[in-house]
Amino acid sequence: MLYYHDKPNQTVISAPDTPTVSKRKNKRAELEGWTVSAELSITRADNCINPATHQWKFNLKEYIRDWYTSGDSREAAIGHFMNAKYPNLPQIRADEYQCLQAQYERIANNNKPPMAQQRLDE
């Protein structure tokens, strides 16, 4: 796994080392290109659960994918995908990620939605 840290926004993201790659073929079974995809796990300290829907305000997962023509090799398609779709953030070690992820998750679990906070203040 690759781990990224957005320090100003108190967000950590994990992504697979290598995205999933599938061949796309035409009706004659000729290679048309590559579908490349990955699932990112996102932990944000500013997240909160909406009491009405019982869902997080911000998604915890993001599924990213793109398609590349057969003019690109499999490896080139993976490289283009990772450069274009993976976070443009500093990478961190797994132990740093685990510590920050737990910290940001604790903060998020204790957050109150804006409307709930407003009612408490009244």
C-alpha cells in the first residue's frame, strides 16, 4: 500500500501499490486498451456522521478508474494512471499512516454535524 498525508486538511489516504488492470478487447478479441482502477481509503478529521442518514458527510472510499488505448503498454497505462489519479501529496510510512489514521478517526467520531452543534449552542 501507498500512504499519503494532507497535513493542512488533516487527511490521510491509502492506495494500492499497483492498481487493478483489465484488458479491453473488441468483438474480434483484439486488444483495444486497458481499464485501470483503484480504491482509495480516506480518513478526514473534519468528517462527521449525519444523524438523519447515519452516513458520513464525506466518503470514506473513492473508486478511481480510467481507460487507456492499446497504443500504451500495460506498464505505461499504470504509470499514466498513477501520475494522473493518485493523490499529489507527500507519502508517509505505514506506521505514520496508522497513527494519523487512528487520530483523525477519533476526532471525526467526536465531531458533531454543524446543525447539531448550532442547537447545542442555543
